Amino acid sequence: MIRDLLESVYERSLMAQIRHIPHHVAIIQDGNRRFATSRGLIRKEGHRAGADRTEKVLEWSHDLGIQHITLYSFSTENLSRDGEEVKDLFDLFKDRFNRVVTDERVHRDRIRVRMVGDRALLPDDLISVITRAEEATREYDSYYLNVALAYGGRNEIVRAAREILEKVTCGHHTPEQIDAALVERHLCANHNLPPVDLVIRTGNECRTSNFLPWLANGHESAVYFCAPFWPLFRKIDLLRAIRVYSQRRDALAA
């Protein structure tokens, strides 16, 4: 109880230091497996704890007025993990996307749910569930939850380069027309994400792991690395990250 009281006081102190709220926050959710190991749990339980924490973080983000959240939930590199773990993750994703369709919070707050990544790398049953969630929220435009699955920044750029090359070959574009704006249109054609303002990574890893390189690195977003494993991520950690973004905005304006 004393700890809860102290955290509440600290949260208010952090809020008082924040002058700017980011429009788009990208989160690398790291540490589910290490959390499970530290608690003597199986990996599946660690991933489920991480999914539960995600719901809390989305609530905090909504309360703070963050309009776009993009979660790095499953990278292209994760496909090489143990087959049983990958299946457990896919089952967990199906469960959470299924919940979107009937979640009253999603419809009340008009949250549009979208997948970012290479759909060709995912099984048909998972794609079917994702598509149903996307269709159920397609008309919403108040908040956006973007879930990166089978995502890799380099892979995304390669796919965009192929599309542009095909259009040049067909005469839709000339080589001289290829510029940053054209590349960005192809990178974001399927999900129309805005530039990233803040990248958060949990689990005490200080790297961005190929996540949204064009929208994050290309736009010089603020980056916040923190120690807690994702299932242990607190509102205090989110507010600390936003404080870093806010301080950077103030410094740029000075």
C-alpha cells in the first residue's frame, strides 16, 4: 500500500514535468521470455503476461491522449524460434485479435486496429482473425492500434523497392521521380502510419532492432530504453519515456 501511494505521488510529479504528448509511440515489447524464466514459468505464460500488460499500457496511453500506438509483437526473425513457441504465439495473437471484435472499449473509443508486416509469412487462420478485427474497426479514426507481426524494417524497404521498380518498368514512374516522398508512400501504403515521435524498448536492451527505420530513425524520433521486462512495465516507465520526448521537444524549440 505504501508503495502504491509513493508511485501515485511520483506519477503526478512526472505528469507535472510533461509539456508535450507524443502523437505516435512505437513500443518494442522485450523480455517476456526472460520474465518467465525469472519466475520459473514456461514461455507461454511469459507471453500471456506480456499480452495482459499490453492491455494496461493501451489504457494508460488512451488516458494520456496518445493517438497512435505501434507494437513490435513479432519480428521476421522470430519465425526461426522453436516451432512450439511460434505456435503458442500465433494462438495468443488469434485470441487477442478475436477479442477486438467484441471489446466494448474498442468500439466506445473508436480504436482502429491494424496489422503491420508481411502477411504472406503468417498462417491463413491467423490472417483470417486479423482481417476480421480490421474490418470491425475499419471506420474508426479516433485512435489507432498498429500491431507489427512478421515485421522487419529491411524487409519492408526491400518490398517497397520491388514495387517501385515494377512501376518504373511499367512506365508509371521514371527514375527521376523516385524521391523520399515516393518511397514513403510505398512503405506506408497499406497502413498509412505517421512519423514516430517516441520509441520505447523494455527488457534492458539498448537497440531498436530494425523497427520502423524509415518512420523512426528517418524522422529522428526520441528513444527511451528501460530495464523492466515487458510484463513488469509500469505507468511510471511510460511517463518517464514521455518525459524524455517532451524534454527533447523543449530543447529543439529553445
